[in-house]
Amino acid sequence: MADWSDCLNFGLTVAKQASEVVLSAIQQQKEVKLKSSPADLVTETDERVEKLLIDAIKNRYPLHRFIGEESVAAGERVELSDAPTWIIDPIDGTVNFVHRFPFVAVSIAFAVNKQTEFGIVYSCVEDKLFHAQRGGGAFLNGEPLHASGQEDLSRCVVVTEIGAERDDLALSTMTSNIFRLMRLPVHGVRALGTAAVDMCQVATGGADAYYHIGMHCWDIAASAIIVQEAGGVVTDTDGSAFDMMSRRVIAASSSAVARGIAQVIQAFPCRRDDDDGRRCVCGATGVTGD
Ligand code: IPD
């Protein structure tokens, strides 16, 4: 089995550098542009941090490939081949970043032969560095992480997001999903505004489940392996195998909780990330500047 530890260590180094740029920019005035919806934002810092990460990684690993949120917004295709591929969200939680709501993350996953080898999520304001390597366990600031193991959905804290899709079908589906879960009941429903950090809560055991429809592969590729390596379960929202391109995910403390959520929630249609006409879905396509 190939050892990708050198890439992981380099990824950890560049994630810390990226986090410093995010932290110094969060208090500054920002120019904000809209992408696919009024809640899908991009700033100069998202673009600068993505370039910083890709330039540094390319310089060290010239043959590696990239899927980056802002490169895709600028027109690049999403293509996960067998080649070593870095999947990057320079700022997960851009709405939070714009408003200085203190949950923003740099998310970096690395896949080979379409299998994720490691994931890094740096929650910048909290100074929490999550990472996991396939078969090596999951860690938060160097300390091992363990999912809660909870099997009873009615005792769960469930994290989710309304997401960036704002058409009627997406909104009614997402709100009715929250209603269905609350009615079960579950102990609570939470949302931090960053899919990557939301999902890492399942790895810490602080939450028992997370589900989301309409996010993208760069939002959740890194946190998916962090949850799995912490002993959690990651599936599609219909209970089938997790597919990072499908734009649907459940992360849970146990298979029983993942199944329970899959039975309760409904999905709205989303075009896959690797579909050529790739931008969403129910809303507009492409970048629409201010
Ligand atoms: C968004 C965040 C948000 C989620 C959206 C994502 P971005 O990512 O993860 O929590 O609800 O679906 O698009 O745009 O801030 O990188």
C-alpha cells in the first residue's frame, strides 16, 4: 500500500498557512460576489487562498490534479480520475466569513484511484485542526477522535444546513426534513454554517449525526474520512454507499442512526458535481457578479 504521509504532512503545513490568511482577512472589509444563489458567496480571500494552496501543492507535486471550489466556479470541470487529486475548499463557510460568524474552515482532501487517502479540516477561528489518514484514525489537534457510538436516533443531536439552494422545492424539503426529525423526536438540531466543521462534530462525538443535501464534494470530502476514521458511518441520504459527487450525505455515530435518518428525510434533485452541466440544480448556473 502506498504511503501518502509526505503529502499529508505537506497538506497540514499549507492548511495552517491558509488559515493564517483567512484569520487576518476575516476582520477586514470584503468585496462579496454572488455565485449560484443569493446565499452562495465568494470573496477575494476565497480565491486568494485557493490559489495559494494550489500553487504550493503544484510546486511540490507537479503531476497531481485538483478540484477546487473557486476554480470550478471559474469554469474548470470537476473530474475525479485515478490520479492523485487534491479536493480543496479554501473557505468553507464563506457566508460566516463575510459576517464574521466564527466558524470557517480550510478543507483539503486527497484521493488516489478515487479513494480518499486523507482529509484535513482546519476550523480557523477555533484553532481546531482535524485530520485523518485512511486506516490511521482521526485526530483533533493531535488527540484521537471517537464518534459517540449512539444507536438510538431519538437520543441524537443532529447537525444539518439549509444550504445555498433557495428555490421553493429545496427550501420546503429542507425545512420539512427538520420538522420530521424534531417530531421523532431527536434531542436537537444544530447548524454551524460550514459543512466541513458540522460533519467533524460527528467525529468528536459532540453530535451524533449530520445530513446535508446540495453541498459539493469540496465541502465534505475531507470530513467524510475524518468521521469514518473516528468510527462513524458515512452514507448517501437514501442509505446507499457514500458518493462524494452525489451532493447528498449522512454522517452518523452508527449504521442504525444513519439508517434511521435515511428513512425520515427526503432529498430534492441535485445535478452531480461531476455532471458536465455541473452547477446546480434548482437555481441559476455560473458566476453572477454583483
Ligand atoms: C457552504 C457551507 C454551508 C453549506 C453549503 C456549502 P461554502 O460551503 O458548507 O454550510 O450549507 O451547502 O456550499 O460555499 O461556504 O464553501
